[in-house]
Amino acid sequence: MGGLSMNEAFVQAPEHRPKPTVVEASGIPVIDLSPLLAGDGVDALAAEVGAASRDWGFFVVVGHGVPAETVARAAEAQRAFFALPAEGKEAVRRSEAEPLGYYASEHTKNVRDWKEVFDLVPRKTHVALADGQLVFDNKWPQDVPGFRESLEEYDAAMEDLAFKLLELIARSLNLRPDRLHGFFKDQTTFIRLNHYPPCPSPDLALGVGRHKDAGALTILYQDDTGGLDVRRRSDGEWVRVKPVPNSFIINVGDLIQVWSNDRYESAEHRVSVNSAKERFSMPYFFNPASYTMVEPLEELVSEENPARYDAYNWGEFFSTRKNSNFKKLDVENVQIAHFRKSLGA
Ligand code: OGA
Ligand code: NI
């Protein structure tokens, strides 16, 4: 069951609770990337990705070239990990000094999420900060055979896909195809394994509270249970993203919003839970080097369309987010809105 028991820490304010009726998201673009594998149709695909990023901030990809077995092995490792007895998970629990591994106490906007997670990085990652250095190093569970190998294989496949998507996004903004690649030389990418156990009060709690992803791109695997809700741009309604077999859900994060100078917008989303069935998902958060100064790209800034954000340091932003979450600071988490310039007037 994941050892969670319902209490007031999980209860969302009334205006943020899920409604009893679910609205299925019709119209979220489903983009078939198979023309890329054949080496043609790049411009048409870039146009589709651009329209989806502008209108939804979310899209589904199929024909992406990631082998089904790679996904199945990673998903199997994920299930086996969360099925471990409590001691097995405790052995790889994260701490403030070692931020990767297992934990079940994440808060989004200071309300506890109904989930347990395991975080890992593709490679040991150093984040240099004004006041020192953070090192992200993996903890590997001992009792799950093949865990490390399956996730390393999954990561390699995700990285390939992430760079393809990055190229399509660059093309869609009329930039050089590799314009954004340089930011990812020393990436701070991480993978999160999410387990949402059945919840006795799905009307009060959320698996993940409403939020926007802070990084560049998120590539999400979800199982066939369903529960990801996106706030639809046209009317502000929460709509459910229906699981599509052999697909990934892509969302553009805050960094692409800033780089694109608001041509694309990072969409708000959340996870609803249910009382009958556990759910598994695996987001791959594609993030740039910690020393990246994030600001609108100069090609997308002009006199008529001035920069809408002040530059900020990605590493500081990222670690403040992680830290405020860890300590459950009683403040609104840091948001890109803090860097928005006040224009006009
Ligand atoms: C997240 C997230 C969605 C899901 O972890 O940031 O939005 O379906 N997850 O688990
Ligand atoms: Ni998210």
C-alpha cells in the first residue's frame, strides 16, 4: 500500500480539489514521430510540435523509436522497487545532504502529495552554487535484480528522444536545429519513479498538486490507469490525459517558456488518485547545466517584442525549489514569475 495513511497534511484547499466528474482531454495533439526515423518530414513535424507547444504546452508522441522492451523493463524494475518491504526502501532513503533515492514526503505548494518516489540521475551531477556545491549521486537498491541496468537503458533511450524533441522545438521557433543543444552539455537531468498507491480520499488529496515543471522538457511514461490532469488553456478546465499505449506525454517546461519569450507556455498539471487502483508513472526531466543563465533567446527578442524575463541562474533556481520542498518552507516555491519583467506602463 506504500505505507501512507490519510491525514490533514494531504488535504487540498476546497478550490484545488478534483471534481467528481472527469473531463477527458479531447484534442491533445498526438504526434507520430516515425517520419523522423525515415529521415524525412522534419519541417511538418516541427510545425506540429510548435502548434502543440503553443496551444497546449502538452502533446503525446507515438512512433518515437523507443523499444517497447526498454520501457517494459524499466516499468518492471519500478514495480519491483515499490513492492519491496519498508526496510528495502528505507535503505535508499534520501537526506538533505544526499538528495537522490526514495522518499514519500514530497509537498507541492505545501500540501503533501499522495505518492512515493525514487529519484535518480543519468550521471553523477555537480551543481555549483553561490554558497557551495551540491552533488547528486545515485543510490541503488540491493534487492531488485536488474534495477540499475534497466534504468540506465531507459535513460539512454530518453536522452536520444529528448534531443530529437529539442531539435524539433528549435526548428519550430525558426532557430538553428542545434541551437538549444549546448545548454545540455553538463545536464542536470533526472528521472523520477512515481508510485501513487490507492487513496481512501481521492476527493480531498492529489497524487501531485497543481504545478508547472521547472525544467526544459518532460517526457512522461504513464501506465494504463490514468490520472494526469492538464489545465486546458482555452477555458482553464482540468482535463484528463487518456493513456495511449506505447506513447509518451511531452510537456514543455518553464525554461522553454522563457527561452521562447512566451511563444510557448509551460502548462499547469496535477495528478488525481483513485481509491481502487495504484498507478505508476516515470517522468524524465530534461534539464540544462547548472551554470546556465536562463533568458529569452536573442533571436526571439526585438524592439517590437522585448525580453519578458530577467536572466536567472538555473542551478540556484533548481536547488532552491528542491530545498524549499525538502524543508517544507512556509513560502510559495520559487517561480519563473519572479523573473518576469514588468513591461509597459
Ligand atoms: C511530475 C508530474 C505526472 C504523473 O512528477 O512533475 O507531473 O503523471 N507527474 O506522474
Ligand atoms: Ni509535473
